[in-house]
Amino acid sequence: LTKVRRDVSFVNLCKGGIFSCEAGIRKPDAGIYRAFEAAYGKPDLFFDDMERNIIGASAMGWKAVRFTGVDMFRETVDLLLSGRL
């Protein structure tokens, strides 16, 4: 976890999370998504840059979108907030 905190510049913005290094499972294993749901509930929206992780989240019934850039992220969040997603 120390490496994650050091290497991921935005991790300090997260209030919590399920870290693979602590849980012993990695995306797209369904167990990581179940662990997240157990701790935080089902997310309103899930972003990831890896297609296999989008497929894994979608299989859990999550709204999952592949992250391709900041503009796309903003547009997708706007759609979600407006009820059009």
C-alpha cells in the first residue's frame, strides 16, 4: 500500500477503497468487486482504463465505462448527473 500511495498521485483524494495488495485479489476477479460492494455498496459509476476490468464490473451489474480521457470522464459524469445514463 505504501507503494500505491507513493506512485499514484491522486490516491490522497480517495476516501477509501479496496486495494489489491491488501485484499489478495485483483481486477477483473469478481471477488474484488464483491469486496468493494461489501465495504461501500454498489457504485453509481465505475471507470477503468482496462477493458477486461470494465467487463468484470459490468458482469456484477455495475455501470462501467472505459476511461479514455478527462473530457470523456466529464461528459460521462454530466450524463449520469442529468439522469441520461
